[in-house]
Amino acid sequence: MLISPPFLPARIDNQSDDDWIDIAMAGGTPGQGAFPVSFNLGWHGGLHLSAPVLEGGFEPVRAIADGTVVFVRQPTAGLPSLPPEHPLMYNNATSDGVVVIRHETEIGSGAHASVTFYSITMHLHEIPATIRAQGPVYRKEMIGRAGYINGERGRIHFEIICDEANLARLAGRASGDLPTTANGRADAVFGENYFHLPAGTLVFADKPLPDSATAMRQPPRPPHAPHNAPLPPREPLQAVHTSTAVLVVGIRHAEGTGAAGARGAALVTTYDADGAAVGAALQEPDAEYTLFKDASEIANAYPAAQRPAPSGVFALRRFGRVLGTDRLVPADVPHWRHIRYPGGQGWVNLNAAPVHRFSDADLPHWKQWRIIDDSTGHDSRCDSSLLRDWLDADHDGSVTPAEIAARTNDAGMAARLARVIVKFPTEWDGASVDARWSWLKTSTPENPRPLTDADFDKLKAHIGALAFWPGATGMDGTHWHWQPREFIRHFRRCGWLSARELAQCIPRRCLSGNTPWQTALERATTHRLALNHYFRKYYGASRQRHVHALAQIYIETGMLALMNEGGTGNNKPYGPLYGRGYMQLTWGSNYENYGKYKALANHTGAYADARITPTSTHAKDSGGQVMRWSPRYDPGIVSSDLEHAGESSGFFWVTKRFRGVSNMNRVADLPFSLVQIGFACWLVNGGGNGYANRHQFALFLKNYFFDEPLLSGNVQFRYPPLTPSVNLGTPAHPNMSPLLCSTFPPTEVPFSSTGTINYEYQRP
């Protein structure tokens, strides 16, 4: 799912996504259009948002995701100067323009991760004529201008709803708290990973041996013993703590976000069963960048005959479990992490048998997600016993407006309310106003100032003027409501691309040729699963990493047209060990190391490429060394099996060495620039092949993935030249950006620009 807020203000350097979302979706404060209730306990299904101010106006309102417009109503002309008795002038001017969009996308693999939800944007003052019912709309496309709410300009009502079936798909369940007696969903996995530790979990003061699931230490050799003498037998470590209650350990990888120098870190947070943090998070610097190294060290600690595949250990460290085609043999490979516990710190095996694993995709209750369906009425008054109990400060059984105001303005309560998913009737049904709102004419603790019949008639006329339900959503009037800001914040951590989203990543026209929409969609459909699995494991949800990876993949594969090198390595020194996969794995040593990483079994029988025989030798690397390939695995699987095409590319990316370090995510996580693109090109290709094309792809993809308005038509830009006098691989060159030297300082000296590239962005 690719999703953005309805407003796209400019970002500042190093601004976190959470901070930017708060600016992009400002508003919805208690008493000013909050979610899910008003001060008199009336249901409110969305947020009143304030459009960020631009010079001379406001940021336009944009579609949050690709979709289909199912309902549109152009605003009534004349606001704010209509007669005071007009229904839209109730409590001053309120705009009545509305756009409802059905969004169909994916958050993972399989039917249960194919999701549909609706966004409703109310109080629009202008709507472009191009926004038409049953017409397509694209993420970041302008759908209107913010209008008036109660006389205040630049405001919208924004809500997100879904039906019962899609609640189960979006949340992984349709009711109750997350079950913790088994692992969470595997069809969708993203964001923070969680480990549910039962009472009785052992914590150790010292780090156990990496291959010891039962916490062992290795005593040193006795003094004066020969250096080749056997080591003494291992000894068990004694636990420093035994937990007395459930603990949840969360591991969140930065995935390229945050402060410079911390974009490859992991944060390890311990929570109690109710979600309260047990002390501050522990930071593991560069943990994401060193995943391959750490996985290899753990695998190599085992005897050769029992050694697990480093790829499986990589997944264990990344997700806490293996997903997809990865395998972990033996299954009890330990996952030791340093955590906090009440009263101290120590080491815990997160792959122990009683531990169950989850991610943000499970919407866990210890992160305050609650599915609430205890309302027994069918009107627009909140009678949820759970919510009323939260808001009843003095626990006297009644909830007053003063209590509601105090409780909803409390930061802790606001955080809880932001993560409730609540079922109640829409406020936009004009035919049921009496049934839903007549309680406003009765005095109750939550409604101490009842409306007169005359006042209610004015309110009814106002609601009727704004109403549009039933629209074309296909849902009845009672459905599930999400807090929109939290919904968008949450699913931006997903990173999974649907086939249509991936197809839109392939430019229709570029230096590499034209790709009609149907061709792009066919290729995206073919590669969607493998690419998503590969991206999830090696890049996380980082849009910037996806940009850099796809920019290289497109030129290596002819925009996903082929999985092997043209000419199949004929007249090349590497011969049958030619480029295959998304990143075109090449040379015998790379294939050999990939086979070790995946623990691929030796091949029997003839190889797919007849040039490989039981005795043939082939180039090991560019240094002139040769090797006999047989009896290793058939290298043809790197192109014929798309999961291997992705895994081999991820392996290449995280093992690529430069400037004394490895893992190209270190480059992808730097501030986006032409120099950064150029360096990534050089690391992948080592020369000028497709250099201009790779830049063009990166800038096209940046515009698609990033939170910036969509470009269209022909856009010119200049890119750094790749010539003998400006070699991207020479760190001492005066034009080399300091960003790309071994210390990666946060400053940049760009190359002089000498070229132009034209590209055209066309939507399907």
C-alpha cells in the first residue's frame, strides 16, 4: 500500500515521518472536530483538518492513495455570502463539496491481504471538473480545495471507513484483542516486530554463545595449555532474572529514517502486557547494516554439518522468524538480544519455544489498538461502555461535557483514542436525522443543554444539506471508522506494492524505450510477489531505498523484461556464470557465495547451461582466477526462480563492499541527491552502462514514491557526468562528495552538471 496524507507540505531536512504527518494533518483537536466523539458524546467519524498555508492560499487537497471516485458533489456556489437562513450558514458558512474514493490495494500476499477502504473528504470549496464519479484518481492527485467549517476557511472533514470483511483484512481480525497463543499473521508483516515473552522467561547477564539455545558460555583454555589443545566443555550460564509477568519486546529498524548516523540502527523496547515501556529503548547502532555479518557469524558458529543457512538467520534477525521461502535448520537457532526488564538489563533468546512473534501488521493491543463494537444503539450518540468508562473521570456512571473535554485533552487518552477502530452509523445519512439525533432535544448528563424543536429543525436542515448517504460505497450506514491520521501513519510503514502500484513505477516513456501500460501491468503482475518479498527483507518500507533499487533493477532487467544478461555471457570471461536476477549476479565467486548464503544443495545431472560440465572451469572473478563449478547448484535458478532472482539481488546489495564497509543501504539512506544516485550506479555497474538511464529512473521514481506533487509531461534535469576525469570510484577526487567517503559526513559538494535527460510521466 502506498499512502500519503491529504495535504503535502514541504518537508524539512531530517524531519521524521511522524512529525511531518502531524504537520500535514494538523487539526482534529478535542472540541474542534476530534475522533471519535464530540463533547456531548456524539459520534464523529473523522477529523477536521486545517490545510497548511501557502503563499496566497492553502495547500490543495489530494487523494491519499490510488482509487476510484464513487461519489462527488460540487460545492454550492456563493459561500460565505449566502443568506443567513440558508442551511449551509448554520453556525456560519460550511462548504458542502464532497469526494468519496474507494481504494483497493494490498498490504501483503494472498487474498486476506487484499484490502478495500474508503476515504471521505467533506467541506471542499472547489473540486476540479476532472474528478468524476466512477473515474480513476491517483495518489497525490488534486481533488479539491479546502473550504469552510463554521465560518473558518481552509478546513476539511476527513474520514476513513471500511466494512466488516475488510476490517478483518486490514487488522488481521474483526474483533477483540490480538491472540497471543500463536505467531501473528505472515501474509502481512511490517513495522516494529514484537516478541511475546511469557512469565518465567529467563534473562542472562552475559551474552550466551551464538549457537547455544540454552545459554552456554565457553571457558578459556587453562593457563599454559597448548594453543591447539581442545577447549574445555561449555558451561551453562545462570539466569540473572526470571520474569514474573508477560513482557513484550519490540524491535524497530530505522529503515533509513531518523537522524544522520542512526538510519541503520535498531531500537529494542520492552513493554509490559498493557503496552507501557519498561525504561527507555536500547539502541543497536548499525544493526540493520550488519544483518548479513551477524547472520554469517551465527551460522559459522555451528559445526559445518549442522550449519544453518545464513539467509534464514538473516530473516530471523530481521523479522524474528523466517518468512516465504526461507528455511531455518535447525529450527532452534537462538535469537539472543539485549533487552531491558523491570530492574535491569540482560540477554533473552527471542526464538525460544514459548515466545510468539508479531508485527505492526497485527495491530497489537499492547500498542493500544482496540476494535470496539459494544454500541447497542443505532443513533449517533456514543453508548459504548468501554469508551464511556475511559471518559468517566470520577467513575460515577455519567459522563459530562467537562469530563469529556478534560479526558480527551489528556495526552495519554488522546493516544488511546487515536487507535480505536469503532463501528457506528455514518453522520452523512439525510434520511435518518431524526432517528440519529433526536436525543439532542433531551437533557442528559452528557447533553445538559438540549435543543428546542426550532433549533433542532435548523440543525436537521443543515445535516440534510451536507448529507449524501447512501452513496456508491456498497456498505450500509453502519460501518467501521478509523482515526485517519493514525491510519495513514500506520500503513505508511507497510511498503508492500500492489501490481498496479508497481506497474505505475515503470515509466511509459524513457531513454530505455516505451512501455505501454498493459505491458507494464503484465510485468508487474509477474514480479510483484518476488519483488515485495525481496524488498521487505532487504529494504524494509523505505521508499528511498526502493527508488535506488528499482533505478538499478530497471536498467539491469530492461524494465523487468528479462532476468538474464543479453547474450547469456557469450564472449565474456565469466561465460555461463553471467548476469542473472534483478541485480544481475555475475562471476563465479558471487554465485558461489550466494549458494553458501542460501545453503543450496549440490546439483545432480546436467546443468541448464551446457557449457557447465562436471569438469569445466570458469572465471571466478575479474582477477583472472578460475574455478570448477560442478557439483554446485545450477546457477540457472537465479533467473528461472523469481524468489532466487530477488534473494540474490538482496544478497548482492547487503554484501557489496565500499569505503571499508558493506551494505548499499548505507548509500541509499543518505540525503537524496544526484551524487548519491551516481555513486549507487557505480557500485552496481562499475562503469557507464546505462548511466544516464539509471539517473532518469531514480528521479522518475523519486517523484512517484516521495510525498511531492506528481510531475507530468517533459521535465528536464541535469546529472553528474561519468568520465575518466570524474570517476565516482575515486574518493580523493576534488569533485567527490564527502558524503560518499568512508566517514559519511552530512555535507555535500556536488559534481558540475553537463548533461540533460528528458522523461515523461504518464498515468495509465
